[in-house]
Amino acid sequence: MNVGSVTRRFLFLLACLLALGAVMGPDAVAANAALPPAAQKIDVKRVAGQGDSLPVSVGIPFPPGMLRDAHALRIVDAQGKEAGADVKVMLTWHFRDGSIRAVRAQFRAAQGTYYFTVGEPRQASITGWPYADGLVKGKLAAVATLTPQWLTASLIAGPQSVAPKGEAYAGYVNAQFDWARELPVKDTTAWLFDRPSTLFKAYVRTGRADYLQAAEDSYRWYMAGIKRDGFPESPSCGGGWLPDGKPCDVKYVYIEPILLAVGLTGDDSMHDAATVTKMADLWASGGWNNAPGPYRSPQDYFTERLAGLGLIETVAAFELTGDKRDRQRMEDRIAWLDAHQKHNPDGLGDDGSWRNSWNVHENDPHGDNDVRGASPWMSENIIDGLWHAWLVTGDARIPPMIVDFGRYLERYGWIDQKLLVSPHNWRNDCSGPDGQIAWYWSSSHAKPADITKIQESEGWYSDGHTVELGLAVAAAHYFTADPAQAAALQKRFDAIANSYSPSCAAISDTLRRFNWNNRGAGVAQWMMAQPAGAGLTSPLHKAADVVLGDRP
């Protein structure tokens, strides 16, 4: 399938939404003849500004092929009168067809409802302003939101489904947000697994202004802590994150929120090309770890968390810049994971996991009784990274990797309910009698007593990671062609929903739980709404052959 047919399918999808009035939302004034056809709603909410001429900056993302000229976008009020606006291209689909991926529209407005339209040339243009000039004492003067129908169809965060009213997972996120809402500036571990991206994605599925405002506040606080000077390697670690006091700890270095902030708010004030380069280069150097590379020896240091987060950030860097170095790094990381899964140097065969050493994982390489296995919940980071990479590259190695891990997880990752008896009931009661729990450390080869010993030591209430494992289950379902596997995965995903209970959502023993549960889990709802194996024929990943350039 070529790029033209992909673009036509996306445009057809959006045309259907427009025809149904879905993108405008249930309270749209489509019947108002003064509004242009297919006008898309922008809700402006005053936050810290005063008066009726608030400086509004709104990020407007687009699917491939929809917009090629920013001058074709206009802002109008509820009466259809064009408002003076400045529109700036922020992102392009450089790895697809070169069309515009996101713009920033700036206009002055009172609190209320406005619209954007695509087609007729803009007649009323104004001079824009630096994004930071729209802040009042560090807060947005006004927050501008789009409908979740538009946001999900734009693919700015990959394919997503609108969170329907009463959805159990959306209720889970909302209940967690009750305790995760306040900006955590004193607990640096609350930023592990990427709080800003988690909130931006919650906004995409819901269109909620409070999620977007929290995402923007978190993003600006996070990016203010990025080290701008020094070389991107230890001990200087330019591009690292300073608030945790360990700028060489790359698992706190996130590029994905830059991509989402640029596309959803138009905030270009917290980064520049040099900063993104240093952040990407720091991941490539490994920071205080060894530089990432192939898994060549059973005693190599490896964690699924570093492998997965590193791939996600490398993909995001490429999406932002189109830099051929990031593209090559992305392809290298995919190749390393493929070889590790299929040709593990420990000689124990391919079980579908990225098997490694428990002792080395725990920084005790010379300990006795090593257990060769994998962390189910950390492996979710790898699945998330592979999913991002597939959307950008369409690499044919990725679907089988995801399916094979889904098979491993189903066979070896989940704890049999029969084992959850006193004194080994490691599961939290919040999920009820049918709640699911994965082994803290799983294995296809170790003796049950060995992984039970690890569970007893480290894994009590490791079902706090069950929600994010929905991504691994759903991704395997999306790509599998095996009806039996698909049925088992559907059953498992249905059972995971027990962890969406209000009592589970209320657990706030660590603030980073909000991030690890939800950074990637939202797309699982979309995946499970597709037929099993839909990913094998999906056009989502089809990319144009483009000439990759260096960063400016």
C-alpha cells in the first residue's frame, strides 16, 4: 500500500467523523449557518490571565496529508467571524509524506468557544509572540483545548480511542489523577517513567483542560531541569536531568514530552536543536551505564527498562528532527532486541523474552544461584518502544517480537491463581478474587522455588504493575494471526480490568505509579477495539521513502 492510499484512508476517517459531527463534539453549533462547514472547536479557558483579550496559543495536530499550507488554516469565533491569528508550522510528517503534522495558532480571545477551519486562505493575520509571553507568573494565561475526536484521529500520540463515558480505564486514570494532580517538585522519583507524556496522552483521549494544564506545568518544570552545558557523556552528562542530582541517570531523560508539547500546545520555549541533540546523545552514550549495544554475553548488564525507554526516546528524537543519526540509532536498537530475543547467548533458546541474568540485573554478578529470566513489568517498556518504532518505520521484525513476548507473558509471566494462597498471596485485595498479578521476575527455565523466592523478597503487590501490562497483552493481540493466542489474550485483557477498580486506583504509595501505569496503557484500549491481527494489514506504519537530513 502506497503513501497516497494511506493518506486517503486517514482523510476518509476524518471525513466520516466530520460528517457525523463527532469531531466538533456534542455541543457543537454546527447548525449555525454563520460557521464554516467542518469548523473544529477550540475551547479557551482563562487560567491566570485577565480581561477579554487573552493571549492564546494552541497546538493543532493533523494526520498525514491533511494540511500542506499553514496559510489555509483560519481561526473564527462562534459567529463565524475570522479572528486575527498567527499560524506557525511546528512538526511535519517527514517520515511519511512531508505534510504538516502540527501547527501553533496564536490569537487573542475571551474565555469561550472558538473554531479552526482548513481550506480557505487566512485573511486576518497578526504577528505572533514568544510562547513564554503568554504566561503569567509561570502559568498559562489561558489554556486552549481541542476535542478528543480530533486529537485521537490526528495520530499525534499514535492511534488512540476517545475515552467513552463510563469507560473503566478512563475512570481509573481520573481517580489516580486525584492524588497525582499536584506538581511533585519535592519527590524526584515521581518523574520516573515520564509524567508529562502520561498527562499529554490523557488529554488526547479526553480533551480535558485539567489534564492539559497539568501536562504543560509538568513539562515546563521537567524541562527547566535539563542540563544544557557539558558533553553528553559521563561525568559531565549534558542533556541529563539535574533535579534528581544524578544527571548521568538516563532513565530520567525524556524526549517524547518535547514532541507532544510542541504538537499539543505549541510550546517551543523549553528546547532547541542543541538540547535535543544532547539528550539523544546522552542516551547513546549510556550516561553512567555502559553505552547501549548488542546483548553478547549471558553476563552482560541489561535491563528491560533502559532498553525500552532508550528506544522510545530515540524514536521521539527522530520524529522531532528527522536526523539520520537518530534513525540509525533506532534501527540499531531494534536489531539488538531482535537478536537478543531470537539468539540469546545463554544458549537456552528463544522463549519470547529478552532473557537476562537476575544477579547482574540486581548488580550482584557474582552471586550464587542465578536465575535466567525477565521482568514482565519492565518488559512493557520494550513493547512500548517497539510499538513507537513500528509506527515510524514499519520494520517487519517488530510485530513478531511483540507477538512472541505476548506468548511468553501468557505462558510464564502471570502467576497461577492456585499459587495465591497463604502465606504467598502476593496480590493486593483491591482487584478482587479475579485480579491478575505477574511474577516480579519470571522464567521459562528456572525452578518454581527460585522465582518464588524472588517474589517473596521483592514482589509483594507487584500487581501494582498490572495495568501497564495491558499494553503488552493488547499489542500482541493486535499483531497475532493465531486465533487461539488471540482468544487467550482477550481473556487476559478482560481480567486485567479488575485492576481498574476505584480501590486500586486510590493506592498512592508512590507517585510515579501514575506514570508507569498510564504512559503507554491508553493505546491498549484502541488496540483491543481492533480485530485480532489487524496490525498485520494496517496502513498505520506505511512510510514514504524520504531523504533524511541532518539537524539544522
